[in-house]
Amino acid sequence: MAKRDYYEVLGLSKGASAEEIKKAYRKKAKELHPDRNSDNPDSERQFKEAGEAYDALKDPDKKAAYDRFGHAAFEGGMGGPRPGGGMGGGGQGDFASAFSDVFDDLFGDFMGGGGRAGGGRQRASRGSDLRYNLRVTLEEAYSGLQKTIKVPTAVGCDACNGSGAEGGGEPTTCPTCSGMGKVRAQQGFFTVERTCPTCGGLGQIIKNPCKSCQGQGRTQKERALSVNIPAGVETGTRIRLAGEGEAGMRGGPSGDLYIFIDVAKHDLFEREEVNLFCRVPVSVIKAALGGDIEVPTIDGGRSRVKIPAGSQSGRQMRLRSKGMPALRGGGHGDMFIELAVETPVNLTSKQKELLREFEALSEDNNPESKTFFSSVKNFWDAMKS
């Protein structure tokens, strides 16, 4: 079977640039990979064919020879034999090399990213994010506050300026991974990438570690931080302090500190989002005759509330804008007062006598109530006889 034109295999014209050739091969390799085409028995052959074409065209010298002589450039002695029996141009012996050349582009995200060996120095390791649980009172949540907290964390080592090397010296590039922090092993058509065992993925090694931090570039310390708690926070509110987390390894960037707010339960008020609820006791007399009462508010003041005559337990009254401030959008919620009519206890003889007189007058003024109680009395008398 005659070989197809390499440009045709990759869907290119003859004058394609090196970048266009690489981009076309990446696209073909993704489309034709056997793992994605299990229902196409011809995909493996096409996959290898694309790799063979790319291997021939990616090299400027090979490409020039192919442009002039076609497939004949790699037949006979023109391309020269390769060690191991493969011919100098597009044999299968070069397919793994071609595929490895774009391996990062195809599977970089899956393998954790990173460039090819020799492509640059591995970034220093970023420090971990930290969580701090902060409890505040309802009054503090209402008004907001500036609070100082103490956070035990890893900070940059002063003795070595965070480098991890004694005297602040510079680390050296890891000889095993050439500074990339990862090493590769060829397995057939695939390249397997893993963390470098020598430097632990940092890309650098320290020949003379700092005695204060044992080469880590950071030490444990308790830091005092000032935190601004905005008005209106509630349980679960999260405040992020960028760069205030754990220091990175060997001069790496610090993580972030996340403060989680927990608002303590209040003895008087119950909170539902921006609204407050308060149960207020009132005397029987006040509930029956009506009148004014004063109730405390979350801002530390007091508000006067008018109780209508004949109010019953459970009746709710609203004080507008006396609730919690909204964390976003401004404004305040409302405060709801629930009346709790109190029954008098420890009555004196005079008070009992007055209540009996009140009861008798109530029955006289309410014939229906009098008839009801008479029926109840007759029923019990009948049960006893």
C-alpha cells in the first residue's frame, strides 16, 4: 500500500510553518487516539500514520528533504539508518518520539500541567490556606468591630530569608529533573510523568540546609492579625485575608487565611437573617387595659411600644428598622415583639378577693359565659350522684 503524502495526512499545505504542523498533529492525535475510537479498528493505523508524518515534518532538515524528494528521501541510504534498525525518516521507530513531543499539550492537564524537561525552573511550593473560627456576640455582629486574633502558622525563616539554605544562600537546580520537579519514563507509545524523588517536586536541592528551619525555609510562629468584622455578619460568613496563610516552602508564596464567623446565641433576641424576634412579658392588667411598655433594642437603646387593650399572649408587634443591618445592600431588618401575658402568682388575700369579685362581675356581664359554667357545674353534680 502506497504511503499517503505527509501533508495530506495532517491536513496541511506544503508551505505550512512549524507551528501549523505541530497544531495540526495535536488535533489529529486527539481525534485518532485509539482510546477514543474503540469502534474504529483502523484508528490505530491512522494514529501511527499521523505520528510518522509529524516526525518527518517537525525537523527542518527532514522537512526540506521530504519537500524535495518525497518519501524517497527516507528510503535507501538517503536518510541513513537509525540505531536499533529504524530508518532515518518516518519509520515506526520514531513514532514514540513524535508523540512525546506533544504529550504535554495533549495530556498536560491530566498529568498536572508543567512544561517539558529543561523548559524552566519549577515554581516554589505555595503555602497552605488556613481556617480560623471566630465567635462574636450578636451586639458585635450588629455594630461590626476591629478584632485582633492570634494565629499559629508557618512563617518565613528569618535566619535564611526563607531560602532554606544556611546563611541565606541560593538553592541549586536538582540534577535529577533539571529543575522541573518531575521526571519521565517512556512506556511504549506513552510517557509517564511523576514527582522527582530527589527534590520532592521543588526542582531545587539545598546542599547546606539552614539549621533554624532544617531547610524548609519557614518556621512555626504565632502571629497577631487585626481583622475588620463588618456589621451584619452572621454564622457562616467567611472573611478572606489574602496572603495571611501558611508561608510557602523555600520562599514560595503564602496561602490565604479564611475566617469563619460564628455568632453566639443571645439571651433575649432570636435572629432570622436580618430580622430579630423578642418575647416580652406583660401583666394581665396591661394586656387587658392597654398601655405603653418599653422594650430593649439590639443597639443598646429602648423603644416605647403601645399595647392595645385586650391583647392576648402570642400577639406580634413590629418595630421597623430595629433589626440587624444587611451585610450587602444596606438597610436594616425589623424587630418583632411577641407578647407573653403573665398570670399573677403569690396573691394576697385581698388580691384573691378582688379577683373573685372580678370573676363574678365578668359572669354577670357575660351571660353566655355564665350559662357555660352553670352547665359544667350541673354536669359534675350529676356525675357525683
